[in-house]
Amino acid sequence: MKKLLSLLVSIMTVFSIAIMPISAKEKVVIESQNYEELDRYIEVVNNEYVLNLPDNVYLENDDLVNVKKMLTESNNAIRENDLTINPNTKTAILSGVQTRAWGKNDIEFHWNFVRVYIDAGNLRIALTVGVGGLGGALAFLATSGWAAGAIGAATAALGIAANNVTDGIWFDYNYAFGVNNCGFQ
């Protein structure tokens, strides 16, 4: 009887090990509005940002929808502005760099957000005339649809009005969540 019980336990152990999953799916937990947790899964393929999740990694549906929106918006902007993504830094820069005491004018496209630099002179123009008055690299902002609100949100967060602009600013615009980071140059 003892041998039979030992044989049964051995057989059950073998079967339970055989039917256990070898690996479980790992859920990526999103803790930041820019989804930095996914940076390691973003690749540059044919000058486009692509999400490449391994088979054992998954996202919640809402997060996946937001990520796809960010990728689509970034890839469209890069294509429309004829930019090239640097595969090492995973950024594309639309530069009209006029570095001077007031700051610089620059737009950096990342897979999940756009970082915009506006010098003090152009910031005054954007706040008094509107984004349609911007030229050079910042002309992209006039056609973006989101820029006026984003500039307004960043300047409000920094306490800037058209009559007290002394420095340039920068802000991050996330396609799914809007402005979520800003500062002075």
C-alpha cells in the first residue's frame, strides 16, 4: 500500500508540473502620464515609432488605446514635417534654433510626447497675437490644433502673462493627457 501511495504521489507531481504554465503574462503597470515604463518596448522601424511588447507582457486596454494614440500622433507629425527619428535617442527634432538670451525655439518629438521650447520673443507673440503669428520651426504649432491650449496651460502653470514675459519656456505635451510638465529655459 505504501508503494502504491508513493507511486500515485509521484505520478500526480509529474502531471501537475507538466500542466503548470511555464511563464505567466506580466502586466506593465503605468505610473506616469508619459508612459515612460514603455520606453524599452518602443522601437524605431522605417522612421516610425512602433510598440513591440514581448508575448509575456500586456497592457490594460485603456493604456493600450492611449499608447496607440500617442504613437499615431507622433508618427503623423514626424511624417508631415519630413523629420528623421534618431534610432539611438528615439527623438526627432524640428529645429529653428535661435539660441539667444531669451532662450531657443525647438520642438523635440518623442514617441509619447512633444517637448516644445519657445523663446521669450515668440512667447510674447503667441500670447498676444496667437500661435498663427509664429514662424520658423514653431510654425508647426500654428497647424497643430493643440498648441494654443498647451501654451496657455504652460504659461498659466508658470504664472506668465503676455505683459511679463522675461524668459523662454519649455513644456511637454502628451497627446493623451495634454501638458504635464513645464519650466523656464
